Amino acid sequence: MCRHIAFLGPPSALGEVLVAPAHALYRQSWEPRRQRNGTVNADGFGVGWYAEGDPSPARYRRAGPIWADLGFTDLARVIRTGALLAAVRDATAPGADGEAAAAPFADGRWLFSHNGAVGGWPGSLAAPAASLPAEELLSLPARNDSAVVWALLLHRLRAGDELGQALADTVLDVATAAPASRLNLLLTDGDRIAATAWGDSLWYLAGPGHRSVVASEPYDDDPDWREVPDRTLLVATRTDVSLTPLKEPPA
């Protein structure tokens, strides 16, 4: 499993969102409060953020734990952004991909993270993956379940699907092929956030000042945090949050 977070709001230092809060993502890497599977998220981390006037996000990713990277805390202190997505990773299975397997995955203006695991990996995703063009499979960023889920989602986004619809259809596709999967997906294009609650915790905070935060768990004890029900799609802008029940896979 993993912990992840997306933020839309007034320009803020990365550290104000990811490090400074009492239970920030930084601390969740070794002491998550609501993680249902796994205990420590030390198998890599990453953050993607948007600079004003540039639709393509920058990324900083590493294969080791976030607390061991002194360079990150320096960057987090000075880099400011109005939109970000970040994650700390607990790998589903041992692998050699290292930094390449750390979220967020990126393409064009999109950033993506998967908190969970695909049941029966890798055989369970053979059928969904076979529907993808060969060039998309050959360009997978890593050899893990999250990378294949990202490829399935990205195929829909490139075809023109809206963020929320693309996430919902991808979850249904994967859950049909691999019913035991945990599929908390998180996606942003810098203007919107889309997320699914499917097997693990998901919360959101819609605060004053045109701010929306969506995260695996609250980063502080603000009473305005709201938990997202399981089997739910969330779509947020800086001013609005909507929740929609997700379809269950066929029996």
C-alpha cells in the first residue's frame, strides 16, 4: 500500500502541504494513522507540481524513503505551487524498478498515483492489458501493477475521456479482472482532482480560499476533513467537491 495526496489552492510551498502539518505525508511514511495494509512506506516517494503558466508538471522521485532524502526537505521549503500530487510507497512486491516505480506517474498535464494492489498480479491483468496497443505496453514506466493500471487509465484519457469517467471505467475494468484488488486511484491535471475510494481510506478537505485537498488520510486534526465512502468516485476543483457511487463489477 501507499499514502498519497493531491492539493489545489493558493500558491504554497511544498513543505506547507507535505512536511509541516502534524500528520503530513512526510510523517505518514513511517507513522500512518489510517493505513489498512502495511505499516511503513519506505519503498520510494515522489512529488509532482505545476509551475504558473506551464501545463506540464515537474517531478521529483526517489527509490528510498522520504525521510532519508535531505535534498527534498530543502526543495520543499522553497518551491511554491498551486497544484501538486505526492505519494510515499509501500511496494506490492519486491522489484528492481526503484525510482521508476514511484508515483506520481506522469504524461502531458496528468499526474497519477495508485494506493493499493492488484489481486492476482500479474496474471490477473493479462486480459485488460491485451486490449492496449503494443506500443503503450512497451512504454510502461515500470514493471509493477500500478504502472499497468496507469496505462489502462492513460489510454482512456488520451481518447478524450474526462478525468472522473476515465477513473471509474478503469476501476471497473481492473476490479472485474481482479476482484481482490484495492484501487484507490488519484489523478490531477492541475485544475481538477479525481480520486477513487476502493479498499482503503480516502479523505478530503474543502477549505476557504479556493482550496481542495484529497488524501489517503488527514494531515492534521481539522474537524472539516470528511471521509469518502468506499466504492466512491470523488471529483474536486478549487471550489467544489462531488461524490458519486462507483459501479460494482459483475458477479
